[in-house]
Amino acid sequence: MDPFLQQIQDGGVIGAGGAGFPTYVKLDCQVEWVLANGAECEPLLYKDQVLMQRWAKELFGGMLLAMHQVGASRGVIGIKKKNADTIAVLQASLPDTIELLLMEDVYPAGDEVELVYEATGKRIPSGGLPKDIGVMVNNIESFINVFRAAQGMPVTDTMVTVHGEVRQPYTAWLPVGMSYQQAIDLAGGITCGEFVVVEGGPMMGSVTEDLSQPVTKVSSGLLVLPRESRIARIKTRSEQDLRRIGKAACDQCSMCSSMCPRGLLGYPIKPHLAMRALQVSGTNNLSYALAAQACSGCNLCTMWSCPEGLDPSRVCGTTKRELRDNNQLMSPQQLQAKTTDVHPLREYRGVPTKRLTRRLELAEYALTKAAFVELDKALEADVCQVSIPLSQHIGKPAMAAVKVGDSVAKGQLIGRAVPQALSVSVHASISGKVISVSDVIVIEREK
């Protein structure tokens, strides 16, 4: 493997959000463009703004290293026009080969496909990858981690926003493996009765009530919301209920398809046909079900478009799962053949983030910015135990490189990437003693 790519793999760098795709694989290509996604269009999240404001030089450094590796001549950082303070910081030291793409404050501007189209005027092929059109995309934190890994600093912490029903919302570097409970305690605790925690953003995040779960490299937000909130009600609805209600109540108004961001870009996704597939059987069912395959899961149809309060996004997700299980998915070539021109009204159908925030019933929380907090040594010492999964990314889990009873230092290798496989290394996020080794390595701080 190329020495630089080996450094990135050994440093444990993955996409700091989403599915956590290993970054060393993304960098193993030759492209013209390198894009940094700083749009951050999920309401309440603030981590990307903090990273760009405080670690701009490391962001630039990571992008320049990536550009050199992939042979790119153009670097672009996508950021919303509204973030004037962040833009000023970036412009103060912007390298000549990197430019800013100032984006409208709409959802989902941060979708990879949207960013690529806005930056380059090109569309990623249906079922394809950005590199197919000469583009490599990563998020802000990943580029910072690329820079650090090149300096021999592995990934041990991740930037997370904690917001919602907590006393003091904040954004901070948190050690990988820290429990949700500990992260929420740093925000002063929960301020409502029954609650759920949204892992990620309110639009695309999942929900849990298990506060023992660990923060991972892909964690971006922990949003505490009342169990009776609109977001919680929608996200906790059972699959059986969402399909039963959708089958009975969908009136085929097609608003979900009219407002679908991927559909407006010409990709072959029509959520209303996926909803129709719930109501029919036989050969027609398959043709309608295939209209779900190009869904990105942005959730705009569910949280914004549907006047009946149905869940077309999850119906598309469950339909795609069934198509995959039955080997009925279309090939990339078939998907591309169904792709149409960009809709002439696309630019007028962007959903303003402020209006979306109100629709999500988050406007009151949005009045408080989750400002950056530097965890002092005393607070760090309160994190007396971490549980670090060996699998935090797409691909093979790392192989344990320690045993029970071993003393480890922060940054020490505890999980080794699997050779000749899609895999990255894992490192200790605190110094202490290993007390458990399985698919999760538990480290306890020594007193």
C-alpha cells in the first residue's frame, strides 16, 4: 500500500459521520476535485462550524495532502452563506488552490450529491460514486484527521454537539468510547421526563433510549428530545405500523416526489410510487417498488412534504431492503438509463432551514447555540471508563491488539486493521487498564 494511505489506515481515519467509510480507500484514486462538506444542514448541529473556525489550518492541511495524493487541481469547501463568522476565518488563510462554495441555507444542501452538483455542475451517476466524475468528497473532521494522521496522531476523539432537552447545550471533542450518559451529564443532565436520544441530526438520525451506548468516530450529535415530540413519535413508529398506515392513508398526492431533492436532480426516485407499492400486488408491485431504490434517506418527504403525516422515507428504506434480499435491485446501468434532466424548478424548491426547524418543533432549542467547550483536565478525568468498538466503520472490524490486564496510553493501538481487507485501526482514547476484550474493548482509567 502507498505509505501515505498506510498512515491514514493506521491512524484509524474514517468518515466522521454516516456509515464511516474508511478514508484511505477514498484517497486511493485520481480525480480533479477534492470537496470538503461543511454545509452542516441538520438543525441544531454545530460541530462543523466549530471545526472550521478553530482548526482551519488543519482542515486546509488535510485537504492539501488529499489533493496531492489524488492529483486534484481544485479544492472546494462547501459552506452556507449564513455562516459569515466561519467564512471570515476561512478566508483569512485560504490557500490559493482551495476555494469556498457559498451555499443557500436550505435542506439538504449537505447531501454529497447536492454538494457535488453545486460545486462542479456534474451529477454523480445513479448507483455510482463521486470518483466516477473526477471528484472526492469528505467531511470537515475527516480532513482534519487526515492531517493529524500524517503527523502520527491517530483518531482518539470526535467532535459532538449535545443539544435539546439538556441544561447547557455544547459542542466538544469527546473521547471515543465515552457513554451517552457521560456526554449528556456534561450538558447538565436531561430537563424533561420521558425522552429519546437522536443519534446524529433530527432529520437522518436514529433514536435510542440506551444511554450506555458509546460515542464512536461517526458520532456527530446527541439530541435529547421529549418522547412525545413530533420527531420522536415518527422515528419510534414500528415498521409494521408505518406500512399499515401508509397502505391505508396514502392518497397519492405525490408531494413527496415533487419535493424530493434527488428526484429534482433527475435521479429515478419517486417516493409516492414506493407508497403505491404497499397497495398493490403482482407484477405492478415490483415496478412501483423499484422507484424507491435511488432514495438517499434524507427524510424530507416524511418530515416536510407529506400532508398526511406518513413516512415515505422509511417505506423507501424498507422497500430497498426487500429488493436487496430478493436480488431485485436494478444495476447502476439500469438506474442511469432511468435518470432524467435536472428539474427546471429545482432551485425554487429548496426547503429553508429555519422553516424546517419550526416544522420539526425545534425552534425553541435553536435559540441556544451549542457553543464549543474545551473540556478541562478535571472533566476529562471524570471519564473513568470507555467502551471502544472494534467496528465503527464499513468493512472488517479491527483485530484486538491488547489483552485483559494490559496498561495502555491514550493514542496507543488497541485494534489492528485486518490485512488485505477494508479495515482501519482503533486506538485508546484514554490512558488506563484494559478490563475487557471482545468486539468492544473496555478501558478503565487507573487511579
